[in-house]
Amino acid sequence: MLVQVRVLVEMGIAPHTRDERGRQAIHDAARSGHAETVRTLVWLKAPVEAQDDAGNTPLHLAAGYGKAATVQTLVRELKADVDSGNDQGERALHLAAATGQVCVRDTVALWNPSHRSRVNSGQGFNGGFGREAPIEC
């Protein structure tokens, strides 16, 4: 994927160019789990909070597709907003839980200020989804 980004930049195509669904390269990199490409795109000035036509950010897509390493890159390194909602009001946490991405769900919860104290205190996080899950995956 990094090679593709380099080729696009060499062709003069900006990293924030959108496709027919309003997605930028950073959305596709996040959805596919390419954390290094996400970092590179942000370095090239792609907005970490870019929203597609449905209001999904790269974090929404990485969480919904279970890309834990990319979620960690987005929230820990690139400071993606874990409280950002899409057009349906869904946050990354909701998408991770709805698609059964337990590790991703707990990673997002750990970085959400409203849940951090419960997770860090050893109480875990069940987010109302009926089961506890380990933080380390």
C-alpha cells in the first residue's frame, strides 16, 4: 500500500482526494489494516478525522473491520477522536462491538476518557454488551 501512496503522490494526486463514497486513501488504508500507510498519509497531511459520505472516519472503519493495530496507531499515536460519531451516531466503539471485534472494542474503550477509569481500575469493560473481554489481545 505504501508503494501505491508513493505512486499517487508522484502523479500529483493529493492524499485527500475522495472516491465516489467520499473516502480518502486514509479510509482505505485504515479499513485494510495498513497502520504504516495511515501514518504516512497523515504525514502527507491527510486529515486523521476525515469523514466519508456516511460520516465514518478512518477510526470507524479500522474498528469495524477489526484492525486492532491500526486502531491503536490511530488513537495512541495520531490522537484520533474516539468519541466522533458517524451520521448514524455510531462511534468506533459501537462498530467494534456490533461486529464482534472484542479486542478493538476494548482498545477504543481504554482510550475513551469516559471509560478509561473503569478499564484501568481492573473492572474491565462490558459497555452494556453483556460480557467482559480482556484488554490484551
